[in-house]
Amino acid sequence: MVEVKLFRLRLFGKWICTAICLVLLLSGCAYPKELRKENQINPAEFITLVQQAVDQFHEKNGVLPIKNSDMNTPLYEKYVIDFGKLQKMHLLSSIPANAFESGGIFMYVLVNVETKPQVKLMDLSAYQSVEDVQKKVDDYKVKHNGDLPAGIAINDSFEYVDFSKLGMKSPEIKSDFNRQDFLTYMVHKNSGKVAIDYGMDIMKMVQSGSLESTLKPDQDLRDLLVAKSHFVPIRSFTYYWKNNQPMPQDKE
């Protein structure tokens, strides 16, 4: 049983890595591919079509049209839609132009699979940028006796990545949740794991919706981003509302 689980984990990991590598090969660089026309189209129309196909598949088969994953796969990356299953049953005539399978930068995933499965998008450009920064951070640790390229502290567990110490600029990728701000990157002080900081996105959403009075102490605020957008906050940690602001926690 353990061997089977390990095999599935390796298989899914290789599948994600292959997806990212193909994005890089097709575009020359993952980041400029954001500028391609199909990746700037409002995704609502595509998502509606895929949602209808997923609902029909679920109703007819009693299961969801997803690829195999391991229980250790991060929640928002776990349930990747298998377009082949939808097309095999003639529920989807063509794969969305902005999907990875069509040369786009998005993976179509499901959230709320136990209650009401919803189609969302995972941004492979953002995913790849974290992988790139992680490699730089790991190299820095090796060369500096385990020290991290740490910048301003966020809390006791996280610090912003100081890109000047890495000798590079922060990747210029817009946030999927507001399309105005560039992504910011933080690093976990103990593990050295790099993640995207979604604190500003969450704060803007809370303020714009006057949601502060409705928030619970143990509520994962990333759920707000998922509920009010077409995207999932990949490569992230849990956020709680503390001291009148969203703060990252020691769990994914």
C-alpha cells in the first residue's frame, strides 16, 4: 500500500513538472506567456462550459473527472480536471484555449469536491515563479551556511524574500486576484520553503466587502479568494485574521 502511494505521488509530481516544462518549452519563458491573447481572455466563459461538462459527468458517473493525485498534494493543486474523460463522453467539444493542454498557462482544477464541485484555475506562471525562487533560495542556503535570504519579517514564522541578496529581481507576475499588484514572495523561517504572500489580496477583498466583522478566528482566509474569483491561491500557507490583518500560519 505504501509503495502504491509513493508511486502515485511520484507520478503526479512528474506530471506537474512535465506540464511546467512544456509551458517553458512552448513559450521560451513562462512569464511572457501571460501576454498571449488566449491567456488574457476573460476566463468566465471557458469556466462555465467546463463546469457544465463536469456536472454532467458527475451526474452520469457518480465520480469526478479528475487525474490521480496523492493525499499529500496541496489542496488547491489536488483535483486537476482530466479533459480526456470529458471528451471521451462527448461532454466537451474542445479544450479551453487558455488551458495548459491547449498551450495556455492555466490548469483547470476543482474545489469543494465533497460538497459542490467548482471549476477554478491554477496559474502555471505563478507556480513556476515559486519553483524558480525556491531554487535560488536553496542555492543561497548552501553558500551561506544555512542562512536564508531573509528580508522584512512578516511574523515569527515568515519573512519576505530579499531578492537583492539573491542577485535578482522579483519575478514580475501580476496577481490573479486583482491584476494590479505583482506577486510577493515569502519564506518560512524554519523550513526555507518559499510561498506566495496573498495577504494583500485577502486584505483588499476583506476591505472591499466590509467582511471583517464576519470573520472567524480559525477561518482560512484563502477561502475568500477562491469564493470570489476564478482562481486558486497556489503555493501558499493558511491565513488567519490576527491583529486586524491576514497573517500566514504554519500550515498549508
